[in-house]
Amino acid sequence: MKIKITSDSTCDLGAALIEKYDIGIFPLTVILGDKSYMDGEIAPEDIFDFVAKTNALPKTAAGSLESYTEFFERGLKGYDALIHFNISSLASSSFNAASKAAEGFGGKVRVIDSRALSTGQGLLVLKACDLAQDGKSAEEIEGEINLLRAKVNTSFVPDSLEYLHKGGRCSLAAMLGAKVLKLHPMICENADGQLIAKKKYMGNMERCIRTYIADLKAQYPAYDKTRVFITHSTADRELVELAKQLVKENFEFDETIETVAGSIVTSHCGRNTLGVLFISK
């Protein structure tokens, strides 16, 4: 059975991985003022410039029923089945539109709510690719992925709460307090796919990333060693290299992959946000 794996662009896997695993990507939409762009058409710097000039976040738009239907039709050509991944249904209406579109394909299209975002979603997409290469059926892949969803560590540390405040995810008082006290929360996604603030770190970002990765090591003594993502929104190079070194010292992953967050995720977290994402056991 030939199975096509596809995902919303919010998986943040990057061009090299998408090509390597032949993943179909459905781009969501970013709206800057009166102009609309497909996720991937603009750079993070464009978003930062827009926010600086307008003091407002870009708007994002999910795909329509019709656009998902067309996407699935193209994706199924030459394949027996298709498995599509959406960003958490608590963050976007994409899952609902994709699920409705899938109903018209007689069971050949399966839609999975990743209950994650960015490379937390990407980890599940690549795991599905691994399972498909191992000869698993679409039903078996869907079942295994649904069991893995709660084991994905989707977490990140933002440099500033400005974007989260503008997006209505934290209060003005919390943002100002964090700025004065140099607080940086660990934002993570719970098993239901909801973003929550789990811990608060104090100090500069280097100090916070050191503590953050130490906390991940303590929290996840057993983990899938296949791969880990270090995903960031154009973070300072020194910070990214520090994270890579700390991951190498504290974990034993077969592959460490650096990716830059796409337009959709960047629109909600701001510059210099960094996360270490992997699947636990």
C-alpha cells in the first residue's frame, strides 16, 4: 500500500526534510495589513517589521473546505491512502475543515489533530513517514500516531511576551512584570493541545535556556532517540549553538535538527524564541 503523508505548513519541517520524505504541505495564510501571503512566502523579518510599524500582530487564516478537498485530490494521485496532519484544533479551525473535506474520499484520507504546533507537529509527521516506510497500513499508522501524541514534548521559551500579549495569550500586567523582572516562561502544549505556561525562568536568555534544557532532561529520562528538533524564530546564533551543545551533552539523540519557525508560528511567538522538541517514552 502506497501512503502519502501530508501536513499543514505549521509543522515547520523546512525544505530539506520535506523533500527528503516527500511530504505534501498545505500552506496556511498570513495576512499583513491588506496583503495575504502563503506561509513560507515571507520571511520572519517581514513579520517583525510589520509588528514594529503597526503595533499589531499579523492575522492568520485556516484553509477552506474547498482548498483541502483540492489538496487531497492532488495528494492521492498515485497513492492508495493519504494521512494529513493539522496544527492543534485548539489553535486553528484547520482540523475541522480538513476533516470535513476528508469525508468525501471514501476512507482514503485520514486527518490527524496533532494537538501540537511547529516541530511538535513535525515530529509526528516524520514518525508517520517512518512507519509508512516500514510498510505499516494507514490504519496502523493512525493508531500509533494517536498513541504518541501525548508523548510529544512541544515546548519553547520566548525572549519577550510582547507577541503573546498582542495575541491575547497573556495580560499587559504579566508582560510588563516579566519585562521588569526578566522572566521567561516555558510555554508548553498539554495533552489536549492547549498552550500553557509551565515554569518561569529568571535572567538572560542564555541562563534560561541552560535551565530549560536541564529541566527537560530531568522531566524526560526516557525518550525516543530517533531525532530532536531545536526550533527557533531567528534566535541569536550564540543561543542556538548553546542549545545544540547542551542537547548533545544531556541527551543521546541519533539526529539533531535545527529549523526556523515558519510565518504562522513566528506571528504568535516573536523573535528569539527557542524550543527543544522530541518524543518521550
